Amino acid sequence: MNEVIKRRRRSSTRGQRDSQPGQNPHLERPFIKRGIPTYDILGDDALEQIEATADRIMAEIGIEFRDDPDTVEMFRKAGGQVTDIDPTRRNIKFAPGMIREILKTAPAEFTQHARNPANNVQIGGDNVVFAPSYGSPFVMDLDRGRRYGTLEDFQNFVKLGQMSPWLHHSGGTVCEPTDIPVNKRHLDMVYSHMRYSNRPFLGSVTAPERAADSVEMCRILFGADFVDQNCVIMGNFNTTSPLVIDGVTSQGIREYAKAGQGSIHLPFLLGGAVSPLTMAGSAAQCLAESMVSCAIAQLERPGAPVVLASFLSTMSLRSGSPTFGTSEAAVGSLVFGQLARRLNLPLRCAGNFSTSKLPDAQAMQQAMMSMMSAIHSGANYLLHSAGFLDGLLSMSYEKFMLDLDLCGALHAYLDGVVVNEDTLGFDALAEKGPGEHLFSTAHTMRHYKTAYYDSALDDHQPWETWDEQGEVDMAARANLRWKAQLAAYEAPPIDAAVDDALKEYIARKKASMDDAWY
């Protein structure tokens, strides 16, 4: 294993505390082990009906595969019923139980390794991993407004994530670096995660050869033998709903799987457009698409890590616009959490979603609705935990900081309530008796630093003090904080020889192709 992955976690904030707000070293950890139960919204009969409908979709309607005869042949050999539509498209139907049988080789829980082993994350089971938002072409902040994202913006968000103890994973395409050619930007994005963070990250999925580049760069960073035996990178793959998996997706899945790496399998379902308006129908379709997508990885390499995923979205029936952070999608996430547990697979769903155009009350109201559904559904990997705005079209610097503060509070929330002789606090009342305050009791002095989450952004001052200090609202405080965080950022150390090898690989790959902007 390369020396680079043996580095200690940056310790400048961990375990230390000063007078500034927002410091909760007792809550910092590489990932969360949930201390509260999941919420089961449906009974077994209802869940079995959804599963039976998913089986009917796979058996009677089938999934269309495009531009990937190798994947089609894998399913044919496994028992799929293949019908040729035209030279590039095949429909495959799956007998009830066939896909579930294939998925039995998928691990219920796995480790994704970071170059700093202290930041390894465990995905599945009772574990919860927060990762930033993914895929926005635009970025925005209160100073410069909305604009196309650049590589500088991409690296800024990686740095902000690295600075925060409340994200466990560096994510993937935190924004599109539109100033870099489309066919080359994946190299810069993967390198930015490797260089400016020491947490786990996602690789490229936009072409099979870009997926291969992502894995090869990991072999440079971690060592080829280590990569062959451990999950160090994942790809986040979307089906083409309704009921289509294109060749770019299926080949990319197989590229990660054959290297023993992880993959997330996400249908993006917009109710009424590409899935039924009703949540039960959308859940059944999502289950069918995600299961078949996960099965591709298992056919390529049994045991390859996969994450079942759902993105259940509603729409405005007045305009046809997607809507996010809605109550219907939230309960859909709760349902999908139950379905994932019945399959015994890790789950990705929901996040801090919003269609608001500003980091305002709408943004956080919608985000809270969506994020809490993910928390209570039992989701293990929460992409879009920070920065999501404008219906995912924009990555917001201020929303990123607001969401980070919420993620921090969720660390305390997910710990639940510890009940023991000390936490029951009888001695706090007995020490001074009735009618006396508890500020100076031994119990208070033992717990006052860790009893409550300390927000970095909330304002708890009297109105008069807030007014005298300029009536600064939360978005403005978030604006100040992201700038201060970037100013204080220090890159985690990396082995110089490994860094040089990564740069040489990138330069060689870029020199081998002309720029393409589409």
C-alpha cells in the first residue's frame, strides 16, 4: 500500500475547541453509526404488492438495453429472455426471482477506502455517510450570482468539504468545470478529489473509457494490488427512465465492477413524466430499474459492491417543472428504505433537495423535508447532502454552508438518546435541591461542552444585539463563513512521487486526444 494512504487525518480541528461557535469535536467521526431506528411506513402486505409489481415490470414489460451487446449476452446466459428490437436495441425480460437470485452475491455492507485510512467509510447496515451535491452545471453565491461552474469552483467545493467534519465523503461531480473540455475534465475532477481531499470519492461515469481512467488513477494513488482487493472508488450511474439502460451506463458499470469497485444504481424518476404519478407505482418502477442495474455489476464480478438507489421526484402539474423537497417524495423515500432492507442492500436516496433560487427559507424548508426522509428511511449513502439549489441546476456556496450545519446537527440527532445513571441526571437535581439553578452543579460542568450541538451559523442573540450588529441574516453569515473556510484551508499532504505520477498520467491522456466541448 502506498505511503500516501497512511497519512493521519488533519488534526487542526479534531478534538480541539476554542471560543468560536460551531465546534463539536465530540461528534466528529469518519461516518455515522445510527443510534435511532428506521421508520417503517408500510406493512408487509403493501411491500409485497410493490415487489410483485416490480417483478411484473421485469417479466412482462422488460428493460431495454442499448448499444451494449456484451451486457445483453451476459443476461441471456443468466436466463434473461432477449428480444431484438433493432441492431442497437434489445428488450430483456426476467422471470420473477431471477434478478433477486443474481443479487445474492452483492455485499450488504462494504468499506470504501480513503487515502487517509482514518477517513474510510462503511456503507450499508446501520451506517450513514454524507456526501456533497452532484452534477450542477451552474454555481452561485451572493457576491457574483449564478454562473457556469469552473475548475476553480469545483476545487473550492472539494476544499470546503474537506474542511468540514460533517461530510464524510468528497463526492463526485460537485459542479461541472465547464472551462475544461468535456472529454478531459474527468481527469481534473478525479485528481482534485485526490489532491485536495483525503476522503473517499466518486469517479467518472460519462464514458466507459473515463470510468477506466478513474480506476487507473486510483491504482496510481493506492497501488494496483490494494485496488484489486478493496473498494477505493465508486461510480454513480443513472438508468434512462422509463425502463432503459444505455450502453454508456452498462459499460461503465462493468468497468467499475471488473476492477472490484463500487457502483450506485439510480433511476431518476419524475412522476407523471417518466414514472407513474403515484408513489407506489414509482417505487415499483424504481425497484425494478435499480435491481437490474445492480445485477449488471454482479454478472461482471460477483461480490462487487453495489448501492441500490432511488430518486423519487414530483412535478408541478401546472407547468411540468420538476419539484423537489416535497412531502410525497419524502414518504416515497421511506417506502424505498423498507424495500432496500428487504433486499439486504445498501441504499442511497434523497438529500438536501430544493427548487429555490436562493439560500432562503424555501431552500431550507424543502431541504429539511427531503433530508429527514433520507435519515428515517435508513439511507446509507446520502449524495446531495450539501449545496443543492435551483432544482440541482446550481451549486450554491451559501447553501453548501447551511447544509453543512444541518449535517452537523444530524450527527447529534442520529446518536439518539443515551440512558444510563449519569445521563438520567438525578445527581444534578439532588446536589442543590428544589428551587436552585443547575448551572454550577457537577453534572452540568461534566456535560456542558457536549450536551448540545453548537451551530456555526445560528444566531441566538437578543433582537437588540442582532439589530445593533447590522441585522445579518443566515445567508449572509454563510457567505462570510465559506470565504473564511477557504482562506484557512490547507491541503492534506500527499506523497510527492505519487502526485507526480498522477500529473504525468493526466498530461499523457490529455495529449492523446483533441479537445471536445460536447
